[in-house]
Amino acid sequence: MEMTISGLREKLREADDEQLRELICQLYKHSEVSQQIVDSRFLGDDYGLRLAKATKQKLDQAFFPRGKIDYSLDQAKELLRHFRKSCLNQRALIDVELYFVECGLDFAGIFGESDELVKDLLITNYASAVARILEDDSQIYFHLYFSRCNQIIDTAKEFTSEFSQNMLNVYYQLAKE
């Protein structure tokens, strides 16, 4: 039988500092995701932004691969899910989420916006990025990303009124700031 999260927490409370350090080092050595989580936590913005840049390049390939087009965008969704799981840096997360939306809008503009799942995915990711921006009490992210969010809205206005209105509703949360 495997441990539950609450069981794991209990075991971690019982462990001493040396055991915890050794466990983290073992996880770091044997899991790429664990390594990225630890690096993201301790190496700061530079690491997070390098990871974001690599993910954005992969997203480009996922949205616009040479050859066959995957209209389901499964690969792009999986890249974003993996990035969210492995990166703790809020600035990098916002950057990649907004980039995902930008690529998605380009994709929908080229191949048509008939897929409701794609539009829902774009709205959800835009809302996630905006929520992260609003969580920053220092408003640094607001100043970094407000104009980019505005450009996304300008692009979204070219689509159906329901989609653009949903995107605007998310944007208005930022505009209130």
C-alpha cells in the first residue's frame, strides 16, 4: 500500500534535517521534474525565465509544427501542464501562460476559431495569468505584463463576440487595478 499525502506529511515531520536533505537530494538526482522544482525554488528568476524560454520554443513547435498540424493541441497543453508542475517562479509562469494564449490566438486566427475547446483553453489560461498578476502585491507583474495583456485583448476582439467578451471580462479584472 502507498502513502497518502497526509501520511507523507506525518513521516516528514518525524524525520530529522539530515534525512530530509538526503531525501531531497535523492529526488533531485532521480526526477527531472523534482530537479526543475528545486532549481526553480532556489535559483530564482534567471532559472525560471530560462526554463520559460525553452518551453516557449517547444510551444511554438506544438502550435505550428513543420508538417502535420494537431488541431487538438494536445502537445501544447501537455507542455504547459508540465511547465506549471515543474516551475515555481511566478514571473516565468505568467510569461509562459500569456505566450500560450498568444500562440493560441495566432493558431485560431490561421486555422479558424470553430473549436470551442481551444477558445475555452485560451480563456482559462488568460485568466490564470491575470490571477497570478493580481496576486502580486508589489504590482511589479502588473507593470511588466499589462501592455501584453492589452495586446492579447486587441487580438481577441477579432474573434466572435462571445469569445472576445469572455476575454474582456478577464481583462477588466486587471484594468480595475
